[in-house]
Amino acid sequence: MDSETLVETLQLERLEVNLFRGTTPDDRPGRIFGGQVIAQSLLAAYETVEERVCHSLHCYFIRPGDPTHPIVFEVDRSRDGGSFTTRRVIAVQHGQQIFNLAASFQVHEEGFDHQAPMPKTPGWQELPDEREARRELMKKDPEAFKGWMDRHQPIEMRSEDARTYFKGGASDPESVSWIRCRDPIGEDFRMHQVILAYASDMNLLSTAMRPHGVHWQTPGFQSASLDHAMWFHRPTNFEGWHLYAQDSPSASGGRGFIRGSIYAEDGTLVASVAQEGLMRMRKPK
């Protein structure tokens, strides 16, 4: 994947009018990153929409994605209205749904305009690349895990408290990170939105874990994204830096809920995100 940009990674092969196939370049055992399936599903929907922009999407993660097999995306053209277009996308592997997405697209329209202000935080120039910070912190960690962390990361992240995966300690359920795509995206506004959707799945469950002093490698801890929603408020260029501010107002019933706001560097609120995920401690056998 090092020689392939994220734009190339996400590309789909058209099999039929409303049927597409996507692949995962990192085909090692495990599960597919949820942001990839969100992005490819949105891209499949866009392939059936003309001259309209996605303003919201809502999706469910149903089964873990298998990175060693292609994903087939089936698009249902639910409605083409005067102002809005609705699409539903079903992602299938091994004959079973692994994910579904509903998205709404709108013609350009002027109207009322207001937004919440961007939180005050250090600029991205003042912070280290999170991948490099983690690499330094993990010098004595297991080689297999360090190898996993060294994989190509198409989204660059910078934060004041770069996440570690073997250190706990409770903290407030809030996080703020600067994010951007490492590689050129081009002039297609759809791809900027698709890749922003890809990045929107990053760090969310980690924010909900903070008050409980657990992390991805805590023995017995189990986590998975359950559903994901995103609203695109204004167009943006995701080759530039964006602030991703997250908070988790609730965890209950084995689930954590997280909200996110994504701002362009100039303070423009470009998107909002909400996700609920599984957070469970397995009982020892």
C-alpha cells in the first residue's frame, strides 16, 4: 500500500449498472477498517448520482469485513427528487451483508448560515505526527505490534496526547486531533468528501474508552463500531489540516456513544459525526 494513494485504494470496479466491487490492499488477517467501508459505500452511491452533493449518511456495521476478499457494493436508487436524491448501499462478502449505508444528496442551495466556534487548541505546527510519537513510545513493545503500527497510515494525525496502546489511566472523555490526507486527492470534490468520511471513523471509540482506563490492548477488552452517522455542512479541501474535536457524553449497556465536529484550519465547521460502539470486558473463562 505504500506505493498507492488513498484515492487509488478506494477505487471501485463497476460490475453492473448499480453493482460495484472494491478491494482492501492490506490483505493480512484481521478485519477491515470501518472507515474504508464507509468511504467505498459513499463512493458507490456517488457513482449513481449526478451534480448533487452528499449532505448526510447513516450506516450500520453488521459483520466484520474480511480484508482477504473483495467487497461487493449494491446500490438501491431509492429516490431522485427535485432537490434531494436518496441512495441505499449494501456491502456484501461471502454472501452476507457486512455493512449498509443510507445517504442523501442535495442540489446546491443558499440559505441561513451559522455554526459553533472551533475549540481553542494548539496548532498542528506545534504537535508531532502521532505515528512518530507512538513509535518513540513503543520502542520496548512487542515486535509484532510495532510492525502493525508501522503500516502505511494514509491519514496524518497530530494531537497533544498521542495515543498509546499499552498504557492506561482514566481521563476525561474528550479528544482533539489535527487530521489530513497524506497524499494528493485532486480536484474532485466527491473524493475529498469520501476521504473525509474515511477519516471520520478514526479515534472515536478511543475517546469513549478514556474515562475507564482501558485501551485496545487491555486484556479482555472487546470493542467494535456499531453504527455511524455523518453530516457534511460545507465543502472542504482535505489535503489541508482539519481539527477533529470529539467527546463521549455517555457509555452504558456495553456501548459507548461519541460525537465529533470537524473544522477546517480557518475555523469553518465542515462536518459533524456521531457513532455508537461496542465496549465490553469479557469475563475470564
